Amino acid sequence: MNIIANHIKWIMLVSGVLTCTMVYAAIAPQEALRSTFGATLDGPVADIVVRNWGVLITLVGAMLIYGAFNPAVWTFALTVAGLSKVAFIALVLSHGSRYLGYQAGIAVFIDLVWVVLFAWYLVSRSSTTA
């Protein structure tokens, strides 16, 4: 077993807790947008969409926390969370460096680390079962 596989529970817990901090977007959508992207959206629809975005991200974090204690769902939880994080990274980077000076830049870097760790675990696990 490699070092990632030996510590996957803690990797999932830390990633899950950090991901759950996006509950902030559900509570204070405009402030979350401003700190993450340096911009806001106006209107009640924007509040609904941003709050929903915050809830969905928080649910991914909760899934990682739950998964950390349930090895039977590690593959599923890591795959879903990893794909979600890859989508966020790609969307932010599709705008070049425009949002990298805000918390989105920090989130891109940290999410990239999580994606690498998740993929490393999943690949190492599949190669040992093949």
C-alpha cells in the first residue's frame, strides 16, 4: 500500500471539512461571490442559484466526511468529489487568470491537490485489484 492509501480516511476528512466551508455561500451568497470571485450577481434568482451552489458543494463535502468512515463508498465519494472539483477548476481556468487573484485562485490550487490525491488513490487501488 502506498502513503495515500494508508491515509485516505484523513485525506477525505480534511478535504470534506474544507469543502463544507462553502456553506458560507448558502448563508451569505453575495459576500461569498465577492470573496471568491471579486464580483456579485444581482437579483433574487442570483441568490437562489448561489445559495444552491453553496448547498451542493457543502453536500459534496459532507459526502467525503461520510465516506471517510465508510470504506465501501470510498470509490464513489472520491470519484464524485473529484469530478466536481475538476469541473470547478476547468470553469475558473476557462477565464484565464481573471479570478485567480481572489479566493477562487486558492480554491483552484487546493482542489487540484485534492484531485491529484483522489486520483492517485483510485489508480493505485484499481492497479492492486487488477
